[in-house]
Amino acid sequence: QTAQREAASLDEAMVRAIDRLQQRAEGNIRVFPTGLHDFDEMLGGGIRPGNVAIIAARPSMGKTALAMTIALSMSKDLGVGFLSIFAGLGHVDLSDVQRPARAGEQFWGKVSDAVEDAARRTLLIDDQGALTLHQVSAKARNMKRKHSIDVLIVDYLQLMSGTDSKASRTYQLEEI
């Protein structure tokens, strides 16, 4: 639960803001770089704990690919949970490796390197579709408790449902 803060006078608010600026200048506020330099610059160095960053665009513009790229990059140094909302994202399409007997050593070397690289990362992928807000919260708490994730990436918020299925979609999206 987030604690409610009392209203503050302008001078008190300015003092708090200056304190935060000083902490940032001294490097005391933790920032999680996404690994994408230009994106990190737009976010002031990266994603900050407790903040929400939303990537929005028209359909088929690469939002999922961008989210997975960020997750892969961040998982080099941080624990990352990735809730895809798209059923099947975690499954591998084997059409490219239908004939492994014909594959050369280079192919198997790349497969081996990929497995070793994955073992060094903390990237948890959950591709259960049609989650509710409560389910996302429960999954996030579980990932944090069991795997100490630092970042949670949720792909495609609009496919989620709010806590009250009878409420208007606008209210549900506000709640999410």
C-alpha cells in the first residue's frame, strides 16, 4: 500500500524537490538503464523504481519486440519479469530448426552460446493470457518473493481486465 502524503506548502514542496535533485546529482537514486541509449535519455537515465513507463503505438509497430529487447537487455544485470498477455510468446517455433541433422557446427555453437547466455540472466517469462489486475499483482509479488525481480514488464495492458468486470472499459483501463 502506498502511504498517503499530506498537502505541503509550496516552500516545503520545493525543499523536497531540491532534496531529490541533490540525491540524483549525487547518484543516490537508483535508475535501471534499459540498454537503449536514446530511450534512457528520454527517461532521464532509465526506469526508476516505483515509476511506470508506458510504450504506446499503433498496432504492428513493434511494441512487443521493443519490450522484449528491453527485458533481455535489463536481465543482464537485473531480475526482470515479463508478462506477455499474448498466449504463446514463450513457445519456440521450431520451423527454422526442422532439420538439425543438416545443421553445421556453427548452428550448434550458436545454440550452445544462447543457452549459456540465458542461464546467466534472470528473465522470467509468463505468457498466460487475459490476466486481471489482481492476477498481475499476485504474479508480480510471487516473482519478487521467489526471484527478487527488480523490473516488471507487462505487454499489452489493453487485453487485461480490471477488478470489476461490470464497470465501463474506460474505468477498467484507468484502474489498470
